Amino acid sequence: TNQWFLPAVRGDIPPGCAAHGFVCDGTRILVFGGMVEYGRYSNDLYELQASRWLWKKVKPQAPSNGSPPCPRLGHSFSLYGNKCYLFGGLANESEDSNNNVPRYLNDFYELELQHGSGVVGWSIPVTKGILPSPRESHTAIVYCRKDVGSPKMYIFGGMCGCRLNDLWELDIETMTWSRPETKGTVPLPRSLHTANVIGNKMYVFGGWVPQSAGGEISSPDGEWKCTGSFSYLNLDTTEWIGLISDCQEDKSNLLPGPRAGHCAVAVGTRLYIWSGRDGYRKAWNNQVCCKDLWYLDTERPLAPSQVQLIRATTNSFQLKWDEVPTVEGYLLQLHADSPVPPVAGIPGTGVPEASVPSSQGGCSLHQSPQSLPSVPYPEMKMDHPSQTNNLIPNNVQVSLPSNAKVEGKEKVAAPENKVTKETMKNHADATGFKESNAPSLLPVCTSSAQTSANVGELHDLDKQTVNPDASVSSTVSSAQTMVTQQAVKTESSSTNGAVVKDETSLTTFNSKSEAAETACVMPSARVNTGQTNDSHSSRAPQRPPAAVKARDRRWYDVGIFKNNSAVVSQFYLLPEETLNINSKTEGEDVPDYRLLKKQDLLPGTVYRFRVAAINGCGVGPFSKISEFKTCIPGFPGAPSTVKITKSVDCIHLSWEPPASPSGNILEYSAYLAIRSTQLQENPSQLVFMRIYCGLKTSCIVTAAQLSNAHVDYTSRPAIVFRISAKNERGYGPATQVRWLQGKVTSTHS
């Protein structure tokens, strides 16, 4: 939501402090040390349980081989596994807080944590090699290569009377200090900077650097300034790469300004930078506090989960897919089994066949920029952050025709960043963007303090109401299983049920049966189904195999959606001449979607769907393909408002009749996904057992039946039910319910 809020904390609330150590371990936060007031430092340790906003002062055991850490500020505090590593900082030698006698530290401590909450105690590890020199306001990160598996802590820069830019490595397994050899241009000496690990790169931003033009290490009384320079260290090759130089001009304020003492955090592959202060001289009266929030997308997003079906009608689908962290929107495409007529007479635009580049391989900073479809930035003004709350999407790079209408009054162009010897141009001009493989650094617009309610998930609650249209946390879909009367025949009609063997219509993704194809449905809050403006859609079709004609394997755009859900009733048609283009040329324009016609979905038709996430680096890879079938007129609708009530030895299922049934409802059937050898061979093919058949709108599921249930892991662990209604023509679409199970210890196929 990009909204700040002030939580109502309670417990042992710590005093305000600066330059403290801070780590996040799941839902708890640990804070150590810091400056409480000028000259008075702390060595207290506090724990915040963010799930309850409860502070607790913890008292770890003292080390067996020495004293606990002394009060300090400007230290590093790094988490790896169940241990925190404390290094260095600045202490006050004087007992009088008004008489500050600084002492730089290079001591090293290890803090063992208890699982979930609490700590065990401090220890002083015995290390080998030469210790880094004493320092404060440095950075420390921990990185573990996937193929080696030996975690290492890296310390960079800091202050010891003058700024430093040395790099130190600690092998945590052997507790050996060393100074790795690096390549590339080492960043200027600095302190009060930030360092964060994303993938195999350590991103270093900002800080105080020497004022001298050459960047030499200054004397203790030398002058310094804040910097907005930005680099990263490839931790596998130990090569420095500069992204934003210290002298790079930014007249349009499109980059984070110079700052020190800011904070930065990595969320997935996105780096957020917040606040800090800027001052060009040592004097404190020339400082400016920053109140802006920026983020950097370092690579294209991962592929979302398969598209999942919530509800189908004769001419529409309500769809959903898993959220991908830190993305700005999703490109949804469909492919129709039935022939789609080409559209003639729309000149001038067309998107040729081209595969969408994947995010594999990281941000590919050394590659030349490539052109990709993208979406324009809306207006962003830091003074009025609430303006961008509902704009779709915020920072997707896309090239539009000059006559395309864009929400917002102006489009924000990204900077030209010098990377090695190449120039990354994230934006072509004021009318749009050209995609680059390089990271994209963008301002984040936030809303003022406002607390918003979180929607939880239904796990093992006593009573669970499932309603796909209500703001609840259960998982419901009207997974469209268009089952005819013949298709649901089983070996037994008793409530004990039997595996459906004569038809595969209740099995997921079977396009050859009478049933429409289904997918497992994620927990759903209120579904926002609005589609974006036509001008906010882009096309990224996939190149078909050479043996298949382009027109036979055509993917059509449904649109770009801000949220991870959509109601689909139409899709865009491309001009006939566009269908014959089989290769992409550099700089091809994206079609003006206002000129394109839309095709309505047809009843009883199978459609394939795929979705890709979009961030500031472009369009990521597409998801796996899902298949769904629109309803056939005359069949009953899907049951709704499913409720699950848990008892000691069973659960109670109830539902409401279809909202708009066709004809008289003759009976209902409820099914349970069960374990089978077929699932081991093909996990996506769910096998269902009928557990109820009758006129009542409720049934009991016994413990014996539940013991045979299959736990589905396509998203969160869940037991899957389906409920469908039957009229004179047969069975209509089934409502699919995923009952969340929390932690399940058994292995899944």
C-alpha cells in the first residue's frame, strides 16, 4: 500500500537511540546498543515481537571467556542462522557523559538466539588471521555461495578518525579473517553508508566521503561531504562495479540525493532506501534531513504461479494467481483453442513474435540495453505521495505511441547510469521508456500514517466461512468443472465415496474431457477485478515452435493488472498483418490498444492462460500454462458461500445454492482430493473421491475420510474440496475450496 503507520507497541519499550545495531529474524527484531544521548551509550538488548508489537528487554548470559560487550554506537550487528555477530563500534572512555573521550573498537562477539523468542548468551569466538582495524559506522553483511556453502561476513569501510574503504572477510566456519583481493574501482572511503546483499552482490550506497577531489584518505581534521554514489561488489568474483559515480550530475532529481546515516533494506530483489541526512561540510548547521523513500529493482521478477480459477460463467472467468513480491503489475495473456478471426484494416501498429527475456542470470549489467514493451510512469510528486496510491502500475518501463493517453500529468524519466563502459538509458524520452537489463532506481511515493487491517489466512479455526466475493481470508474458487451427469458416475454412490475412474472430468487440467479445467485457488481477500486502461496494456507474445504456424499458437493480451486477480471477458485482437510477422526488430512500437478490437469469450470454449510479473527492470518470465473452460448455457451455476466448521473428529461442510441456477437442482455432490499413485506420477492431476451426494446443502466429512486426503502444495498446504450442483442437463461447475493446513510434517509428492 506504500502507507506508513505507527504501531501501538507495548512492553519494555526502549529509549530512543541512534547508531544502534538492528537485525530482523522472521517476525522478531533485535536492537542492541546505540547512543541514548550525547556521550551516553547503551549495551542493552531489546527484542520486538512484530506479530504482537511487544517489546521485551532481554538479558543474555555473559561470555565464559571475557566480559560482555561494552556500551557503544556505530557497531555492526549481523544475523546468520541462529546467531548474531557484533563487530566494532565507538565507546566513550570517560565516565562523565559530558566529557566524551572516543575509543574505536574492533572486538568481535557472537550472540546465540533461541528459536522464536529470547537469546542464550554472548560468546567471544577465537579467530585466526589479522583482525580488522578498530572502526565505527562501517557495514557488515553475511553471504553464502550456493555451490560452496561456507558463510562469510564482509566488513567494508567505516571511520577511525578518518574514512576507510578497506574490505575484510571472515570465514564463519573456520573463524578466519582475511583481506580479499578485489578488481574494479573501489568506492571512495566512507562511513555511515549502507550495504545490502541481493543475490551474489553487495550494494553500497551513500555515506560520508572525503571532500578532497582525489578521494584520498583525509586527515582527522579534513573536510568531508555526503555522497549519492552507488556501487556493488560481486561477492563471487570480488569485482567492484560502479553504478552511480560521486560526480554524476542529477539536475532532474531522478536519483536519490547525497546522504549519510540513512537506512536500506532488501525485500526480495528490490532495495529500498529511506531518509538520511545531507551536509557538505563538517559543521552541524549545514545539515538537511531527507524524508524520501526510493527503491531499486535489481532484476526482472520471477514467474508467478499458474493462473488459478475462482469462478467461470458462460462468457467470463474470475482468475487469481500468487502475488510476486515487489512488482508493479502483471501481464495476463490467453490462447484460445477455437480459431480467433484476425482483424483487418488497422494500419501502422503491430507487435511481432518474440519471446520475453527471462530474469535468469540476474540484472545482466554488462549487456547492452534491449527493447521490451513496458508501461509509462504515472505522475510522482514526493510532496503529495497519496496521488499514486491507486495508479496502475507505478514504475513499469514501457514504450507507448506518442498519442497514447497516460494517467498523470507527466512521465518520470530515469537516469543515465554509467555501468562499466556502457550507458544504461532507462528512458528513451518524455513519451515513454525503453527497457534496459540494468537495475532501475525509482522514488517511492508513500501515504501518510494510517493503520490498515491485515487479512489473515484461515488455518485451523473452529468456524470458517468461504465467500469469494467477501473480504475474508479463506480460499475459494468456483473452479469450473463442467461435469455432465455421465461424467460424475463413480463406482459407488455411498457417502464413503469412490475414486472417479470412468471419467477424468474431475482431474485438473484435462482439456479432452467434458469438464472445464481447474486450478487450485489461493486464499482470497476481496478481489479487485478492475482492468487497467487500454493504454496500460502491452504485448509480449511467445515465439511458437518452428513446426507450428504463428496463427495456430497465438497468445493474446488480456491486459496489465495491478493486483493478482482479474475478471476476463474479452481480449485484444491484433491486425491481420501482424499475425504474419515472425521475427522481432529492434525498437518496434507497441500497438496503440485504443485502436485494437476486443474479442468476447465464447461459451463452452477452452482457453489457456499465462501471466508474467512486471517491475522496473521489465517483464519477467511467464508462468506455467493453465486451461479453463467457459460454462455451457443451461447448466446450473456453482454453489457459493461455503462454510467449514471444524469439530473434534470431523468437519462440517455447508454451502448455499447457485446464485442463478438453470432449472431445478436435482442433487449436490461434494468431492475430496485424495492421495493416489496417479498423483505421484503427475502431481498436477488431482484425484477426487465423492464424499456426499444428495439434496441437502451440507455434509459431514469424517476423520477416516480426512486421513486419506491429499495435501496440496501448489501454494500453501491445503486440503481441496469441490462441490457442484446438478439439474436436468447434468452437473455444472464446481466450487473449489482449499482448507489451509498450516505446518504439515508429511512429505508431499
